[in-house]
Amino acid sequence: MVHSDEPSALFRFDGEHLVPTALSKGPWYEGTLHGSPMLAAMAWAAERHPSDVPREVVRLTVDLIRAAPLSPLRVVTETLHAGKSLDVVDARLFAGDDLCVRATAQRMRTTELEVEPEPSVSEPPTPPVDDDLGEPFFGRDDGGETAFHHAIDLYGDPSHPVPLAWFRLNVPVVEGEVTSGFVTIATLCDWTYAVPVVAGHRHHGDDSDAADGRRTFGIDTDTTVSCFRPLVGEWVGIRTRSLVGDHGAGVSGAELFDAAGPLGFSSQSVLVRGVQGAPLTIKETQ
């Protein structure tokens, strides 16, 4: 939930640059963006890339090359393939001459079809109801420095057998613009690998000597989001399974849900390191 004295969007767009606000700040390295706004910028850029026919982004893959700074950022897009039914867009985010993020997006030409819904193996989870909400994962008045977690609501479900959390983006990605459903989904899917933690499940082992019960820390290095229809409602549910190896790498894959049911999938590669290898800003929060 955003307080009245905080910025009202993740970015301002001045016609040449995306200018991050304090709501884009991340927890890993001082003066850098959270992963979610970096994904948001790539999804926003891919959607607005020119097309001569109506198209919908159905798959976005984002490589986080380095943490983008809290300074004006330049977005460059180009068409890699232009077909009648499908195009592929390359999007890059620069700080000065430094490449911070690179993404590719597949966009399909939209059409109206009558289709039979796929039978569900189990009842899909349902989003939180505002009148029945408890305390979110991040306190509404945590007294801390303004950062990205103030731009979302996040509720974990520790009772669910597979780690599940619901997310809601409470501010526009770009000031003065309506945020599309796909950009909202992409923004929130940066949390795919973190769902076991925020949902109340142990993650990456259990060691009572570690400050929060974990032997390791992980940070996502890429994200792929695939959706087969537009977002319905405000909430995005992420139900994650994670696997961690003993050579410093992990993977996370998730089913995505909204108020209408299954929405698509997300996946991430995860860089895994020991607690002592965590960035200082993370250690200081433990």
C-alpha cells in the first residue's frame, strides 16, 4: 500500500528515458532497482513496440545482466522477426552505455475464437477477498525507507501444500499510464523463486545457525513468463516449485492464477550462494 507522501508510480517517462522513483528501489545493492521494476520496464517496452496489427505478448524472457541504478534509463527495442501471425521483439535497458537488462518477447496476432475450457485436475486457488484480508507479508507501516515492497500487497498461504502467494500491484508502472495486465503479471513474476519464503515454507534447506533458518540465499538471474489470456482482476497468484543443486544453481517454476483461474506459467534460473555470500544489505536485515 502506497502512502500519500510516496511516489505514485515505479517510473516517470520523459520521452527519452525511464526515470525510476523510490518505489523501484530493491534490497540487494544500495542505489539499485528491485528485479520487479526491471521486468516491468521490459514488458512495457515490448508491448509498446510498434506493430501494424493488434498483437498480444504471450511470452517474455528477461535476462538480468546487472542491477540497474536508480538513475535515468534508456530503453531500446527492435523487431527480430515480423510475421503475419507472430513477431519477436528484442528489448534492452541501458544505464548510460552499460547494458543492464535484455529481453525477447513473442507477440501473437489477436483474433476472436470460441474455445472449450480445459478441464481442471483440481480446483484452482482463489484470490484474497479485501474484506477478509489479514496482515500482509510486508507491514503497511514498516517505518522503513521507501522501496518496491511499498508498491505491492503480498499474502502467502502457508496451509497450501505447494507454496502459494498472491500479489497485487498498487501503482502504475509508468506515471500517467494505465498498466496492462501482462505488464502487471511480468512485474510480479520476479517473485517466483521467493514464493516458498513469503508463503511460510522453508527454502534452500534448514539450519538453525542461520539468521532466518536458511543455509543459502538465492537471487533470480532470469525470468520467463508465458500467458495464454489477459489478466482478470487485480490479483496474481504464483504457485511455485523450486529445485536447488549443490553446485550453486537452482530453478523455480510456477503456475500462475487470477480471479478466472489458470493464467499461464513462469520460470527462473536462480544463483544460489551461502549465507556469508549474501550482499551486505541482505545480511543487515537478518
